[in-house]
Amino acid sequence: MNLPSKITICEVGLRDGLQNEKKILQTQEKLELANGIIAAGFKVIELGSFMNPKAVPQMADTDELFSTLNQIDGIELRALIANKKGVERAINCGCRKVKLNVSASLGHNLANLNRTPEESVAGFEESVALAEQHGIKVSGSISMPFGSPWEGNISLESVKSIVEAYLNVGIDEISLSDASGMAVPNQVYSMCINMQECYPQVKWWLHFHNTRGMAMANILAAMQAGITQFDSSFAGLGGCPFVPGAAGNVSSEDVVHMMDEMGIETGIDIVRLIRLSGKVRQMVGHDTDSYILKAGRSKDLFKEQQYLKK
């Protein structure tokens, strides 16, 4: 099995995890979690989003989080944005990395924005230009490239068309986000191979939801295809509000545990991460989709047997 020796994991729980929670955490609680994420060893963190607070009240304090945390050396903090207003907020609070997103679903885009995905990305040009003027890096995300509830499977050519639209506006760091949880391993492997061959200049990320229990298998398939950068969420929090039955993101501790057991380096302290995710579960006040929080690490099952001392 051809696998990388090391991968990078971006913790997205503070954004993609908490944005769907009914309970809105206090800013101080989020700062506590952010510091715990950093202490566990994560070097890339999605801290929040600059969306309209009326639409996403869970993210209303993202500006304050960045103002407090943006001077930490060696840590990349990023925010999800929708438009130029998001860039302006990033400038004002010291955020140095933003991510734009577009759905791969033509039907979803037309219904919500009256634009094709490619037209949506072309509309990002002004946002990218403003960000670059202020030294802010911009990445892009393609939501549901592996399938959507509206069209079913999304063609590879459709996804490529969106990638090229991103490249045309100057974005060469792109995430393939399985928000609908419809991806399967052979599909992931094939698309990752094809994308890397066609667009070697792109820095690729993969983002999986565990709606149908496929996320870990999909990560393994992506690694076999040469991908080394993945998103995950503490305690498996998250979901997709416009996809019926959507589950949370793949659990960070589940991913790190698998990598530890396989001898693949992440730079993340699994014990600290498990404690942090347990705290997250307490804060939100309900059970979460994390296997490791429920079962513990495999190696914790093996205790030194007394008979071995005889």
C-alpha cells in the first residue's frame, strides 16, 4: 500500500462544527478550545467565518477570535468568507487567510444565486484582488464534487470547469468538500489522481463528512492517490444544513488515531486531542459522532497483565 509518511490536518470544528449547533458558545469558551487545539499540535485551524451574523449567529464573534489569536507564530488561522465584505472584515481584524466556497451543484447554485458555479467563482475576482492588496492569502473550496442531492453524481468535467474558474481568478489552493457525504473510495481515488495530473500547480485539500460512514475509507483512498492535506472536526461535530440527514465532519481524533496506528505522522498529540474533544462534547451538551470518544484508543485496551510478572 503506497501511503505518505506524513499528513497535515486542519481542525475545522470551530467553524464547520459549531456553526450548526443550537447552543451558541461564548467567545471565551471558543478561545479556550482554540488554545487547546494549538496545544494539541494543529498548525492549520479554521477559526470561524465572516458570514452575516443574522444568518449564522454561531459565528458572530469570529472577528474577536482573530483579533485575539492572530499573532501566534507558526499557526495558520483561516476563515470562510462569501464575498468582498468577508475580506473587509478579515482586513479589520488581522485575519491573514480566507477561503471562498462554491457548490459543484448547478441546480443548487441556480436556485440560490441564479448563477452557474463558474459564474459564482468569476464573481470572486474582486474579493481576491482586495485580499491580495492587503497580504491576505485566498483559497477556494468546491462543495459536493462527488455528488449532490439535486443531480446525483457530478461529472468530472464539471468539477474541472470550476477548478479552472478558480485558477482564472488567481486561486491555486483548492479543497474538494464532500458536504453531502456521498463520496465513495474508488471515486475519491480516481478524482484525486485525475486532478493532480491535470492541475499539478494546485495545493489540494480533502474535506469529508461521515454521513454514510465512508469518511475514513475516503481519506485512505485519497492518501493512496497522493493527497496529504485533510480537514476534520473535533468530536465529529458539524453537518450540512441544506443536505437531508447530513452527519458531521469526520472526527479529528478518529483520523489522528488511525494515522498513529498506521505510523503516519500528523504532529498531533492524540491524548490531548481526545481530552479536548471530550470537553467539546460537554460544552455542546449532547453525544457526538466520534468513535474514539466512545471506545478509546486501541492501545488503551491492552493493560499489563499481572501473570506476566510471575
